[in-house]
Amino acid sequence: MKKIISAVVLCSATVPALAQSSVTLYGLIDEGIDFTNNSDGHQVYEMTSGYAQGSRWGLKGTEDLGGGLSTVFQLESGFNASNGAFAQGGREFGRQAFVGLSSERFGTITLGRQYDSVVDYLAQTTANGNWGGYAFSHPYDNDNTDNTFRVNNTVKYASPTFGGFSFGGTYSFSNDAGFANNRQMSVGAQYAVGDWLFAAAYLNANNPAATPGGAISGAGGSLGADGNFVSSKLQIFGAGVNYTAGLATIGFAYTNTRMDQPTANVAYLSGAETIQPVAGPLAGGTLTSLKFQNFELNGKYQFTPAFFVGAEYVYTIERFDTTAGSAKPGIHTAGLMADYNLSKRTDIYLQGMYQLVAGDRTGSSLDRAYVPGAQDLSSTSRQVLVRAAIRHTF
């Protein structure tokens, strides 16, 4: 009888503990047909995956430790629905992979491969980070608001929300004998009050993409590069605001990106694209720094609960500094998107993007237009991309 009573007591103690742990399987598939008017001089029709949102599946879970403290984890794998391959350079859990502790009172600390503070706090005020996806990114996603790269070896802190205000930061180890060789730091904050959302963020990375195992992965390992540009130093800062009035939302975002001694662009392209000047008055000079200032105006109108239309315009001031002089092109990017929900989990959408590179010539590949997601650079200073797609979440 004592053994039976002991077993009943043990079961009674175990069931509530199990009930306070949970694991969720989730994901989405975004697949469509693209048309690019000029991909290295050719028109291209292609099937591509993950534009409005990257196709992915994942597992996330929590375990209640008591006293308002819990363990949290997330494993998220990106994939290409067109061919079934892993995304993010072939990583099994390339989108996110982390574990940590969360306190209702003090916030959350997580360790692993994660998003930086620009993505966590500022990106939501941009079209690409809110409703449009990566075709709406600023040129080459130079400010990482569309998370071209995640940060490895990262300790992240995210605060609770205090009266609409939240903040956080990341530190990413280089995992290299040279402590600062490919490390990353970022901070960000948001304030939501009434119909307004204000956000700001800052990121600093040393030698991004210089090593395969550092904070921002580079070429040289078995996995593809994460970084948008290879350089000796990367700094990003910006601020943005969204205002919602009834069915309409209007946003403005400003970001400023500086790269010291950049050598190549690897954002979205199949391989690194050298960006040293090879023609024009700057030919023979060495590129010493590359700067982008992005000014974005975006808006979305929810015509019905199932249908919205969104638009953006971005003016980018690029500064191209070399030992032979400087150039200052201006890049105009405009986009339009219509989205219709067939159900709570399935929608269809149509996107159109246009880019024009104007002003000074740099004598490099940056003189050629490139809408993020296009198969290749345009052979001219103009490029158009149109996409029709279906998206399903589960």
C-alpha cells in the first residue's frame, strides 16, 4: 500500500511539471515566379523561394522553472522550396539556433545564432522588415534590415516592455585567437505609444565575413558566406517611425552604413563581386571606404481584412572613396505590393520593383542596378523585377 501511495504522489507531482513545458512546430512556404527585365543583359523568368518571407520550418519551446523564470529555445531552418535545398549557405538551422533563460521581471538572455538589434528593433519601421520582404531592401541590404546576415556565437539580451518601451543588445564572439577578428556588437530600442512606433539601433562589426567561424560568417569554410560586404569594419545606425491611422500605416526610416576597406559584395549573389574601380577617373585607385545613407518612405493601406496594398520609395546616397578620389552616386528604388488572403494561413501576392543608379560613376560593379533577389546585376543602371507568389503558413 505504501508503494502504491508513493507512486500516486510521484505521478501527481510529475504531470503538472510536464504540462508547463511546450514545444511548437511551425513554418511557412513562400514560392513564386519572377521576371527580371535585365539580368546581366538578359531577360529572365524563374521560380524562386522566399521573398515576402523566407521559407522556413522550426521548433520553439519553453520550460517553466517557477518564480516567473523559464527556459526558452528556438531552432529554425530556412530552405529553398524550388529545389528543397537548405538556405543560409547550407546551414541546417541557418535562420536561428539558440537557447536561454527568460524572466518576466528581468528580461531574456539567449546564446547561439541569432538576429542583431538592427533586425530586432529598427527593421519593423521599413517596408522590407514589415510587410514587403527582401526585394524591398535598401541597395544590397547594406544596413541588414532584411537580415542578409545573422550573427553567430552571440549573447543576446532583450528587456521586458516597460510602458511601451523595450530595448536590447547583442555581443558576438569572434571565436578566433585574434579576439576582435570578426566580432559584432549591437544595441536597439523601440517605443510604442498609441498609434506611433519609434525605433533606433546601432551595430558595429570588426572584419565582418573575414573568417568562416566568426560572428558574421565569411567564405573559406564548408558553409556559404553570411555577410553583405567583406570589409575591415562595418558600422550601421538608424532610426525609424511608423504611424497608423485607421486602415493606413505610414513609415519613415533613415539608416547610415559605413564600411572601411571593402573588397567585395556577397549579398544575394552567387559569388563574391569585386567592387574595386576598374574604369573611369577612379581607375587605378584603391577603395578605402563605402558609405550608404538610406531615406525610406513607405505606406500600407488595408482595404479589407483580406486585402492590402503597400508602396515604398527609397533614395540612397552612396559615397565611394578611393585613393584616386571620390564618387557620390544616388540610387532610386521604388516598389509596389498587393496581397490577398485566401484564408487565415494562405495568401497570394504580386510585387514590382524598380531601381535606377544615377549621378557619379564609380567605375565598379556598383554602377549597375541590382534589385535584391534578382538573378544577377543589370548590365545597365536600371533594373525591374516583378514577382507573383503564393505563401502558406503552418
